[in-house]
Amino acid sequence: MEHSPLLHGSCLCGGVAYRAEGPVERASHCYCTMCRKQHGAAAGSYANVASAGFTVERGAELVTEYASSSHGRRGFCSACGSSLYWRSTETPDRIAVTLGTLEPEYDGPVEREWYPENKPGWLPAR
């Protein structure tokens, strides 16, 4: 299922603002250890879009990338620490922007859960 609006997002301090052109190929929650640690939450939540449509509109000098694996790069604001995106060097045509940074909030479906076996026991049952 594709969700196609133009997405806008920003970090906690407002120093970084970006836009990502749809369609959203899929949205997901990732329960891997790296996403949980980076987000400080039960999961990292993402909207997968074409990287060609991703543009940092303000604060590009504040965006820092961390190589969390041999192929994974995590972008965040160096001023406030907000997680902005995840991208893979193996699929450079896609980028996954963090759902929590979107304004207005994402209203499409979350279609995939990655590493559900790592979902923390403290999450409420659905």
C-alpha cells in the first residue's frame, strides 16, 4: 500500500527541517537492538521513501551520520540528538525517515514490524 503525501519533519530543537516526497512505500516499527538504543524507545518507527525526494531544507550543517553497521547509516541532529533517518548503503535509492519527527504526524498505516522477537515485554499487549 502506498501513502503519497509530501512529508515534512524537523528535529526537537527546530534546527533541522526536511521534506520527503512520497509515496511512502511502507511504514514500519523496528525492534532491533540498534533502533531501540538509538531511539531510547521500544522501537524505531520509519516511513520508507525514495532518497531522491529527501531534502534537508534547514540545518544541513547540523545533520550528522553514524555508521551503525557495515551498511547502515543513522542521521541525527548534532544539536539536540533527534533521530532523523536511517539509510542503507546497499539500497541507496531508499531512505527511512523517522515517523516521530513528522509534522503533521503520519496518518498512514504501519505495515511491517522488523525483529518482532526483540519486542520488549514491557509493551502493552494489543
